[in-house]
Amino acid sequence: MNSPSCATVVLSAGLGTRMRSAKPKAMHEVGGLPMVNHVLRAVAPMAPERTVVVVGPDMPDLERAVAPAETAVQHDRLGTADAVKAARAALSGYGDADATVFVVYGDSPFLKTATLQRMLDARGDGAAVVVLGFQSAEPTGYGRLIQDASGALTAIVEERDASLEQKAITFCNSGVMAIEAARLFTWIDRVTNDNAKGEYYLTDLVEIARADGCRCAAIEAPEAELQGVDSKVDLAAAEEQFQQARRHAALEDGVTLRDPSTVWFSYDTALAPGVEVGRNVVFGPGVTVEEGAVIKDFCHLEGAVVRRGADIGPFARLRPGTEIGAGARIGNFVEVKNAVFGEGAKANHLSYIGDAGVGAKANIGAGTITCNYDGYLKSRTEIGAGAFIGSNSALVAPVSIGAGAIVGAGSTVTQDVAKDAIAVARGQQMAKDGAAVKFREGRAAQKAKQQADKKAKA
């Protein structure tokens, strides 16, 4: 996207006390991604020359989550203008009168790139400060955006300071702003804390900029796009909004959802047209499903690739590092982790295949496990094309099963099996004629004695 120069300050220092959580507010997830990262994804296409995330003291998890963006610490949390001031050093030397600094919020996961572009366009039309607003049917509690007859923004009035006439205004302040870079900190230094909370408010920049003869403007976006998250109730509402949007988009893209309300997506879920998804399916982060694949009921996928025409589930779990080849089959109660199944390979039921390669058209019998961990290290199992692994087999890694080989049911395989060989590794079967009768008679007598003793004591 071709745009004039811009930089971004993301305010994320809030503790989120109403969240009742030790986790920083902006780190709470929507669609499997921290809210602050949703904001950064919206900002990225604007190609900002600098991106600064303002954090609170002792927020290492948040700092790691936003890397490589630079972070700045707001130590005292004295309001939004104070938070932007914390980014002064990181923005030192940046920008002229044509450059723009966006101020956005890390708890607003639905902000769109196109909206930021409209704000930048308004800056290009000569507005020194551009404020993003929304129309609200229930504006109580929000600051109101006051405009003159020409539509220019003349003031932001907080609810507690608004007149009855101003309270009737439904055009509300989201807090998102685009500000002339050259004068940003000059104006911020003029913000005072002469208010009930004793804090420094960024909204004062409109009055200050107008006092300097600058024009200010307001841009409108849908209220749903500007939804902030201050509590677990808000977070649940945001998650539902995200899921509904992703379900709708999937259906529009030609994906079949048997019961859309029970399918859960992550921010990066990629389903091709023609994919079929059953009921109660969860897509964790990092899932790609190619055309014609079927994901049946009650499956959980994360960090997995499902190739064209593969058949998954029901009740299957695909964990990170899994790739299921074209036409392959993963059946009910099969768990796959960090393993690659070749084209047409099958594990139809009740198996765990981890840290493995399974060749094309290999067949994994029920109850098979790859014993990939010895308590210290993980090792791989390689199963060749066309191999057959009998039911209830344990393949102790590191081990290799050659192409076309057969492993007999109930085997514990600890050594490599050559191509086209048959391997059977289990205890020798013994049979004693009549022993079952004696066993039953002995156990029946023992049970009768226990019951008699219990009765005698009663």
C-alpha cells in the first residue's frame, strides 16, 4: 500500500484490572492471537517507518509477543497523553509536517487497515489531527465528537463535562488518532492534568491544535470495528464477534460448515473452497486445509496441514508439525503430532503417531503407538510406503520400518525392519487344556468364602 510516511504508537500498558487476571489486558486472545497482535496486523500494511508499543513495567510476555516492534515503558499510567509521551525517545527525530503518527489501542482487535488509510487520507487533505469516531445507539459513557457546519472537528467533550445538548450527540470518540508528527510532542507537552482524575488526556490535542490555527477532522467507522475489551464479558463478546465473522467468510468462500455455530476458527485458519467441516470442530492457530478435504465431527487441529482430499475424524486430534497427505485418512480417536503422512496413508482408529514419517499408502492398525520419548529425548519413527502395521503394536523410536514391510499385531518393535520383511515381536503363546475350568471353579469358591465370611461378621 502506497502511503505518505507514518509511524504508529500502540497503547498497551493497561493492567486490565476488570479482567481479574495477572495477564496484561492486551495479551488476552481473540481467535487464538493476543489482541495487540491483531492491532499490529492491521497496522502493518500501512508500512509504518516506526512502530512503538507502550507497555507497563514488568510485562516481558507482552514485549516478546510484539517483537520486533520497539517497546516503551509507561511507568506511572497518568493518562493517554502520558502514555504517548513514553514513546518520545523511540520516535526521536521522526517526521515532518507531512508525516503522521497513529495512536491506536492494543485492546481493539477489530481495527481495519482500510480505516487507518482513510485517516491518513484526511491528514493528506490538511487536517493536523484526525480522530476516529463511531455512531452509537447508546452513547452514554463515551466522549462526544463536536463538529461545525462544515464537518470539521471542533472539540472532544467527555460525558461528565457535556451539556444536555452535547449528550444528545451520538457521534462518539474511539480514542484512535492520526496526528501531525512534527508537532505531536510539542502539543503533548502543553496538555495539563487539570481534571477530576488528575490525568493527561490525548483528547486535549484537538483544542490545542485548533488554538494554533490547525484544522482537525473526524472519520467515522462502524462501532463493531472499534469495540474495545475491558472485561472478560467484553472478551467473550469480542470472541463471538470474531467467530461469527470468520464463519460467514468461510461460507462465502465455498466452505461447507455442517453446523456453523459449533465451528471455531483461529486468526490464521485457511480453508480452501470445497472443504467440508463437521460439527464441533476447533481450528487452533496454524491450520491449512486444502480443497476437497473433509474434517468430521469433534476434531481438534492446530499447527497442521491437511492436503487435498484427505479425510479426518471424527474425534481426531492433529497437533503442531502434522502434515496429512492427499487422500490420506486419519480416523476416530487418532492423535498425530509432528508427523507426515504420505498420500493415501491410513491410521483409521485408536492410535498415536508422533515424531514420525508415514509413507504413501501405509496402513497403521488400531492401537498402534510410536514410542517417541524416552524421558530425555524424542526420536523419530520412519514407516515406509505401503507398510502394514498390525493392531496394538508399539514402535520404539528411533526405528525404521521398510517399504512394504509387515509388522504383526501386538508386536513391540525395537529394531529396524527391512523392506518387504515380516516382523513379529511378542511373547510366545501357551495353552493348557482344561485350565479355564479349574480357574473358574477356584475363583468361584474363593468368592463364596468371602461372602460367607462377610455374612458371619454381620
